[in-house]
Amino acid sequence: MIRSRVPARFPHALCVPFVLGAASLLFAAPALADEPHAMHMQHSHGGAATAIGEPGNEAQATRTVDVDMRDTMRFSPATLTVRRGDTVRFVVTNNGKIRHEMTLGTAASLAEHAKMMQQMPGMSHAEPNAVTVEPGERKTLVWHFTQPGTVEFACLEPGHFEAGMRGVVNVR
């Protein structure tokens, strides 16, 4: 005879919804990890968003810059100078064996987002100021630099920012 470990005062009918709910969360969690998110631009309304510029129109690109990403946790080039008003087409190539990304932002927004990415590994970006690039892939990011100053870029995959995978665009 099989005996249940569930007390008699806890009906078996109530167990089924709990078990099904827990199972659905387990299966949904990996799918949620790859969901793109739009944190930078949402957090950056106002000062930070305009400080780094705005999404550019590829047809109006004044310059193309090839950016190489490798598993050495470096961008090449890591420093770039552009003129205010330039629309730059970044052709970003991942020559490594792990996923990388290039995200434009302020120093503060990139540092904040890197901390968040530590807690959400597997997230990819769906903002106009970022591209997530799988190994062997090439993607394009077009950006219009509207203000003089410094715009930073970084890979926000967990641990990459902390390892120094960052760069600077000096806007003159």
C-alpha cells in the first residue's frame, strides 16, 4: 500500500496547480534569459541619451569604422575621434569564440548596466545604441554624434566590462 506524505487536511487537488506552476517557471526561466531588453535608452531619457547622441540613418553615414572584438577582452580600435555631427557606421565583428557586444553610453550608464548584466547573464540588447554579436558574426551599429564630449563603449557581457573591454569616442 502506498501512503501519501501530504497531510489529509491538505487536499491533493491543491497540489496540482502548485506543481504545474513551479514546472512552468522552470521551463520559462531559460527563455527569459535570452530576451532582449532596452535598459540603456529607457534609463537615459533626457541628459544621458542626448549626451551620447542619437541613432543614425545609415544612408547619411559620413564614416565607416571597422571594430574588431576578441576574447582578449579588447576592442580594436579602442579610441576613436569623430566630429560633432558625424554619423558613424560601426561594422562590429566578433573574431572570438564567445559572445560579445558593443554598447554606447556614458561612463556611469555603462558601469550601472554592467552590474545589472552580472545578475542577468544571457541577456541580449535590443536598443539602437548596442549590438550583441555571436562568434564569427558581423553586425552594424549606426550612430549620430550630436554633442561634443566623450562617448564610451563597452562589452557588457558578464565579466567583460570588468576585464577592461571598453573604449572611447572623442567627439570634437
